[in-house]
Amino acid sequence: MHHKLSRILAASVLGSALLSGATTASADATGAMVSNPCAGCHGIEGASQGQAPVIAGLSQMYLASTMKAYRDGQRYATIMDRIAKGYTDAQIDAMSGHFANIGWPTNNQTVDADQAAKGQKLHTSSGCAGCHGATGVSMMPNAPRLAGQYAGFLEQQMHDYKDAAKAIPPGAMVMRSMLAAMSDEDIAALAAFYASQK
């Protein structure tokens, strides 16, 4: 009787482990499948090679909240708001988890060294490092990595955040107030600094 009970318990534990593994694998597969269309703009596995942002390696929290903000009209976009409307919360969470588990890709951008140096000073003096880290690699899950992101994308996003007529998430209002004091040249310098980092 004791041996029979032991075998039943062992089988139960094994079954639970297999089911757990199958569920995890299923979630991974779902995230990968839902993410496939993103490659058209963001590159294979989120490693963009152009003006669309790199999304590989960004935190799941940031990616999910950004997609939901686009979908719900809380963040200005030219295309992503329409695309995001086609996804449920569960699909967005799965997609975000998929990209978050991919390493940040290496890209080589050419930036003006003097402009990047000015941007570094602005990054420090304006308080950007408080959320985005000393070099633009944020340790906060709700703040995106900026280091190594494309300069053109970063510059455009900062202008969008600065523009009071464009919607931004409530948590980003501090960025709007910081950017309001910056000139176009300042914003370009900040973008150059972040783009120069790895």
C-alpha cells in the first residue's frame, strides 16, 4: 500500500511538472507567434535596422504598458495606435514577454562626438539619469533603455513628448516638463548621446 501511494504521488508530481513545462512552452510559442508581424518594421526578433525602434531586450512592463497606451489612445502614434487595437491584453503581455527575453542587439551608429558630449552633459544636468541610468541603460522596468536606440527615433519621440497637443501616458508628464525647457539642438544632442552608447 505504501509503495502504491508513493508511485501515485510520484506520478502526480511528474504530471504537474510536465504540465507546467507544457504551459510555459505554450506561452512562449504564443508570444513568438503573436510577435511575428512586428518584424515588418522592428526587424527580426525586434532587432530593428532602421528608424523603427529596437524593441528586443526592453522590459516586459515597459513594452506592455506602451502597447496598451497606444491601443487605448493614451500615447500619440502615427501607426502603432491602429496596430495595437488588434491585440488583447493577453496577446500584448505574451508579445512583450517574448521580446523582453531577447538580448539587446548591437548596432553601430555614427554620431557627432561633440554633439554626443553635449548630450551627455544634458543627460546628467537635466535629471534624465534618475530614471534612465547613467548611460541610458535603465534599471527601472517602467523606463525604457535609451542607450543604443536609433537617434532619429529618439529625437522624434522627445519632440512628441514635448508637444502638449500630443497624448502621453500620465506617468510621463515629468518628461514633458523637462523637455519643455530644451531647444531642438538640446534634444538632438541628447539623442546623439544615447545613440552613441552600447
